[in-house]
Amino acid sequence: METKHENNKISFLENSEEKAFISYVPSGDILTVDHTVVSPDLEGQGIGKKLVAKVVQYARDEGKTIDAQCPFASAIIEKNPEFQDILAK
């Protein structure tokens, strides 16, 4: 599956079709993660967690923190201690 990152959105594409994405709103040093969508045919395959991991890595690379307003992203970060260092205080 191909990954695309543009316009404050990280997407997974299959045959050039967007199958899943996570979006965020940048503001200063904080990325507010506001939405995660996974196509029904990909649910249960860990795609959402992979998207959260991608936005976490992006935030680390850019020296930013994350404010997870999306309930799904928030739950994934809460369940995975390796992601929690990136949370905005």
C-alpha cells in the first residue's frame, strides 16, 4: 500500500485510491489530530494504528507534539506507551 502525505493528511492508497487517512491541523508546535478514517474493507487489519504511528513519527521528525482530538487516535496513543512521549502537555 502506498503512502501519501500532503495537505495536513497522511493517506494510504491502493491503486491510486485513498483507502484510509489521518488528518491534523498544525498550530505552532502542536499537531491537532482531528480525524481517522479507514475503508470498511480494511477494518481490523491494523491500518488505523499504522496511520497513528505515521503521524507520531512525523511529529517527532518535525519537533512537534500531538493533541489527539480524534477518539480513535487518542485511544491508540493511550494504549501504546511508545507513542505517549509526543503528546502535547
